Amino acid sequence: MTTATNTLPPPKGVWRLTFERFIEHRLAVASALALGVMVTAALAAPLVEALIGPADAVNLLARFAGPSTAHPLGTDELGRDNLVRLLYGGRVSLFVGLTAALVAAVIGTLIGLLAGYYGGRLDALLMRFTDGVISLPMLPLLIVLAALDLGKLGLPQAWVESEDVSLYRIIIIVALAGWTTVARLVRSSALALRARPFVLAAHAQGAGAARIMGVHILPNLASPIIVATTLATGNVILLESVLSFLGLGIQPPIPSWGNLLTNAQELIWSAPALAFYPGVLIFVTVIAFNFLGDGLQDALDPKALKRY
């Protein structure tokens, strides 16, 4: 005679629980899918260009053409294909948003980690500096920095006159002004973690400050850093679009959603599609990053483990 024994299911791993919580957030999942489609389409821009034609191919006989087989989204005021230019603009805007957000996250993580771990005068100094940056009006500050003449700053003339200088300048400017949120989040979390038993045990075993911060504290800060970086990416794309719209961002011939919108503002009544497409893409991308950040925040919250 055999007796049935009740066996408990194996415990779920942390990453599986995180994934299960994330897929419960329908807006975050939809946002992730939308961003995946946008990134894939942007990466496929050279393939689309090979099928349709060069992004900078001017055809004055096909100005303001409507959607067709040859031009799925029509053409602009110079007869250039809108779809190809939007895809290349997406490559630039997404690259700027992701790169600037990652650089800002690195700067903020370093400052917040040092302030939270050491505390004392270093913490007070770094946080007062952070408060000073936060107190500055962001958009006017970015406008002033973007309007600086790089040729008068002693930079190499070849670099100043290159086509990519406006791209890298926007990344540097936004990163230098956008690290404060990550710094404050990391600092508050590091203050709590430095008094935890595993950190005290590492101290007792003779671990140095660099090892404790890098091995024991930093991995536990992944959740706020990921969430803050995701939310910041959408804000960076929006800031880049604003600066490009004002003529201080990424300059032609490099296309971005911001300067595509700028070029279309004078044609809004005669060719509204030229402003509609980049405007919608900016709107959808920013909203998607915000919803994705909310979903990641819920999924990575350690307190949510109590529900399982």
C-alpha cells in the first residue's frame, strides 16, 4: 500500500518572481513591446533605405507626395522619403536618450554611493552640490549650454566643425544636468544598506571601502538605478526634441525627431503629416518609457515578494 505524500513546489527564483510581477503590469508590457518595435525599426533603417532610397535623396518633382508604394509615408518639402528619415531620426533620438540617461546614471550612482557610504562632511558637501544643481532651471540652463560657441572654448577646430558635434554636445549637456535624481536615490539607499549585517560582516572580515561599495552595496541598488534610468530616458528624448525644436539641438543633416518637427512647423497647414509623424513618435516613446519605468518599479520592489 502506497501513501501519497504532499510535496511543496520548488520555490520561485527572484528573477522569475520579478518577471511574473512585470507581466501583470499590462501597460508596461505594451510599452516594452512598442519600444522593441521602435528600436527594431530604427536598427532596420539601412535596410529600408536600400529598398526605398537614400534618406537625403532630393527629388523636387515629388515634393509633398502622399503615401504610395514607393513612399509609404509620403515625401517632405524636398521630395525626401518620410519613412526613411523618421527611422534615421529614431536612431538618433533613441541613441541620445539611452546614452545620456546611462551616463547620467553612472555619474549619479558614483556621487550617491560615495555620499551614502561615507556620510559626514562628504555627504553634506555632495548633497549641497546636488541641491544646487537641482535648484537651477533645467530648460533655460540647457538652452544656455547648447548655445555656447564651442570654438571659443579651446576645443580642436576639426571636432567643432564636424557634423556629429551637436549630437555629442547634447548627450554631454543632458548627462551633466540630469544625474541628480539617481544620486539622491542611490544615496538614500546606501545610507540604509551600510548599516545592514552583511555590510558589517564585510567590515569585520577586513574588506576595503571600494570592495564593500562595489560588491556588497552596489548590486542592491540595481532596482532604483534601473527604474530611474528608464524614466530618465523618456525625459532626455523630450529635452532633445525641445532643444532641436528651438534650433539648439541636433543640427541637420543629422535627422532627429526634434529637428524633423522643427522643419515641419512652417508647413503645418500645407503638409500637417510632416509634423504629425515625428510628434506622435516622440509622444508615444516618452509615454512608453514612463509606463515601462512604472512597471519595472513594481516588479523590482522587494516588498512585493510578500505577495507570493
